[in-house]
Amino acid sequence: MQLHEYKNIKEQLWFDTLGNGLSVYVVPKKGYFKSTAVFATKYGGSDRRFKLAGKWHNTPAGVAHFLEHKMFDKKDVSVMQQFSANGASPNAFTSSGMTAYYFESIENFEESLKILLEFVTEPYFTEESVAKEQGIIAQEIRMIEDNPQFVVYRNMMQALYAENPIRDSVAGSVESIAEITAQTLYYCHEAFYNPSNMVLCAAGDLDPERIRDIAEKLLPKERKETAERDYGQGESPLPLEERKEAKMEVAVPLFMAGAKLEGGLTGTERQRQELIGDFAMSLFLGKSSPLYSRLYSQGLINSSFYGGTSYFPDGAVSVFGGESRDPDAVFSAVTEEAARFAADGPDKDYFERLKKSVLGEEIRGLNSMYGICTRQLTGHFEGFDPLRSIEILDEITIKDVVSFIAENLEPQRLAISLVRPFN
């Protein structure tokens, strides 16, 4: 395995690419009791149209999430009981761009790693079990659709985007999952759950060579074709709709406003944009910002107010929102302050204080084995090195954050989604 040392943060990263295309990353953390392993595929809710073996395929919304659920089903064994017997705590998640399976443990790490690698690469589906799962996930979808936070986010994405599959829920709809069959799951597993489309990351007091050797021994040896993805036509920088509203059982109106960022960025360019965006939004409207203090003192926002950036396949957004008795007044205040910020910039002392705070948070994040692994997955799939984030953050200038706010919080670039009470 190759070693990359980061002297500024006193970390090491061991990495290798196996003959089957699997990328393996290990971050040794000497003296730590807890270890984590994450095995992930670059296949998420947005990967609905793809080309494999020269043929394009269209799949229903929700297949990646459905497949995540079903991967824990086996014919003769209980995966959860296997992990439990080793003292490990397993889980999984599906985002718009990936599906990841992981466990955390303080003992029997190698035994749990073998379970993880085997159950994720050995599917078992029947039409009967798929039908049963359709009922379970349909209930989950109905619960999600009754959640005002989900509705305000989905409606904003539908206001912003014309074609990008981020418009739809990762879980799909009750109607879309009804189209899923066992054959659908087997085909999508074959297309995306192959080692050349996957990554294994582990962090803890571990031997990197042992992790690599276990993966090499247990996983398929052949390198397979990687599917080509289609996320729709290029999008306009302007929103599809300026405003979407819904009424639900809420005590206080909820809102979310957002603007599309440049999509399709990869590598260090993508990493730098994300770091600048999150830092700029925190500087501009975070809890220590003058804007937040003013809106809070006026009773227009409460502690639910937030801002940041969100990234997904072939797209990204800058967002802000929360609860407010007058969302339109907050929207106007934010856009007016953005214009002032673009002209005058932030206070220099405040900028430096916040940068030190953000750098401190990044450094503290290196104590989370799960956080290290999930960030490494994102970096791998997007072509950047997450352990360089502190170095890049330190290089961010006032000009960078002013440019981000000026370009991305112009009123004409923003869509707003609201959920209001019935009365």
C-alpha cells in the first residue's frame, strides 16, 4: 500500500487500488478504541438512467434506497445477528450520489469486516420479499411526505431544477417503488455493486495491509464495466419557478430559499467550492453573524435558522431557511444584506476569528472514525483529497467569500419554498 503523510495535521493515509478496481483507504489512529469500516458504491437516488453494455436503462425513483434495505436480507442467516455476535453496530444510508454500509466496533474488527464485504456483494432477493418490502417502504415514504421539513426541501428543489433527478425523493414515491421487481434489484446490483465502482475505507487502530488483504481475498477478482450516468440536460442558472407553497399542520411557517451553484465540478475545484460556500454562508448568516443577531432580535428567526451548501450528482445549491412568522421579510433582509456584503465585505477581525473556529472544527472532526471514513468516500467519488481540507480552508480569502455571496444570493437566482399553517 502507498502512504501519504499530512504533517500539518499529523495524520497518515494508506491507500491502494486492487486488481478488481476497488479503492482501499485506511487512516490509522493509534490508541483509539473504536474502529469503523465503510463499504460504499457510487450509486444513489439520482442514478436512475444509466448505460451498460451499450444499452441505456431507465429505472424507477427509489431503487438505490430499496436495494440498500434489501441487501440485509439473506436466505439462511441474519446479518444483524452476525454483527451483534461480534460486538459490532452496523448501519447503512443512501444519498443522492452513493449508498454506504458500515459498522463500528471496539473488538473483532476483522471478523466484522468480512461480514460487511460478503453481505454487500452477495445479493439475495425474491419476488415475495420484494413485495413485502414495498409495503414497508411505502409506509416510510408516507411518513416522510407528512414531514414539513421534507416538503419544504423537496419543493425548493422542484422550484430550482427542471430535470435533475434531485427533484425527487431518494426513497422514491409509493407509485415508483411499486414498479420495482427482484430482477430490477439484481440488475442494478450487477451494474453498480462491482468493486471498480466501490470504495472501502477504515479508520482506527488498524493494520492497513490486513484490511487490504482481507478485501483482496474475499471480493471478486475481475474488473467490470462502470455504468455511464445521465442526469438530464444542462440546467439554467435561474430557477424553474420563483416560489412554491404548501399548507400543512405546522404551528409556525417554514421556509427554505436556495440558488443553484455550478454543477459538474470535480477534484480540488469541487472541494474548494464546497469549502468556500460553507464558510461564506456561515460568515454571512451563521449564529455569530451580525445578520443573524439582527433578525433574531427582531423576532423574525429562531434557533432553527440555518445556511450552507448541498452537493449532489451534477449539481449543488446554496440554501438558507428555518421557521419564521414572516418568511418574506427574512428573504428580503437576506438579499438586501447580501448586496451590502458584496459591496463592503465582512469585518476583517470577524473573518479571522470565524476562520480559526472553522479550522478547529475540522481538526476536531479527525477524532470521529465514522466522519473520517464518510468524508473519504465523498472525496474519492468526487476526485479530491478530504485530508487537504484544512490546508485549503486556511487559504480562503475575504475576496473568495464576498464573491460567493455576491454571485449566489442575488434575488433573481433564488427560489423560495414555504410551508404555511392551514389557518
